[in-house]
Amino acid sequence: MSDLAAEVTAALGRSILPSVIARGATGLRVVAAEDGVVTLAADGSPGAVLPILGRIEAQLRAAVPGVAAVRLAVVGPSRPEAGDLPEAGDLPEAARAVLDAEINPAIAAHRGRVSVAGVAGGWIRVRLEGGCQGCSLAEVTLRQGIEPVLRARLPAMTGLVDVTEHEAGTEPFFSPEKR
């Protein structure tokens, strides 16, 4: 491991990793560090890291003077052969089927539902409805509940994005005040 990679790994452990784990990733590690460019890989839920990647880069640049830029690599389980993957047009329907069969019955107990808002480039955009819209635990539900199930069932999935307007929720199961 290079000196830069070791310094970044130490900085990740000191201040960044706890917030990444709180968002639903199980880890964040250095996969490359060359010429000031650090490439990180998120374990568990890379979609949890994307929204805060700018903050992570700012923290690393402040903590480790040799860091010029930070990139996120999408590293996951090995993908099946191309012939085993659903066609691009089948991914939205496959996602809907998994959500309806495995996710929605579980979150119905919280007066919630999740629907597919769209799919592009393997990224599945979902909308949380009912008691999930505006729920203070929505991010946890997405990153530790919904995303792992979809990843296990849909190898063509690249990531999961929440497009819910949480501020518009009128009856969240757990209100932000309860958090």
C-alpha cells in the first residue's frame, strides 16, 4: 500500500467511515491512489456514498495534503454472463415485481409503499409513498432493506436512487422529530 493510500485509509477511519455507515454502506476503502487521485469503493450500498462524495473529497483533501481528487469505483459482486442479464426494457418490470412481492408487503405494516419511478443505465429510481414519504428512517429502509434485496435479485442493477419528495409527506411513520 502506498503512503498516500495509507494516509487516506487512516483518515477514512478517523472521521468519514461512521457517516458512510450511517447512510447504509458497510464500508469504504481505497482501491487506488496515484498522482493525488484516490479511488474509493463502497461496500454494501454505493448509492449511499454518491450524495456525499463531495463532502468526502473535501474532508480527505483537508486531512491528507496529497489528495487532489477523489473518485468512486462501482465494485460489486461478479456479474453473470450478458445472456443471463435481463434486457434493458425488462429491468423496470423486474424491479416492480421484486418490490411488489418482497418489499411492499413488509413496509405495508408502516402504511408505506415503494414504486419504480424510472430506470436509466441500470440505476433504478424509486419513490417512497404513504408512511414512508417523509419518514426519518427512509434512508435506512432504502440502504439496508430495499437496495440489498434488489441487488441480490437484479444483477443488471447498477444502483438505487430515491426520488421521493420527502418534505411533502403528510403522515410519515416516524416523523423527523422522533429521530
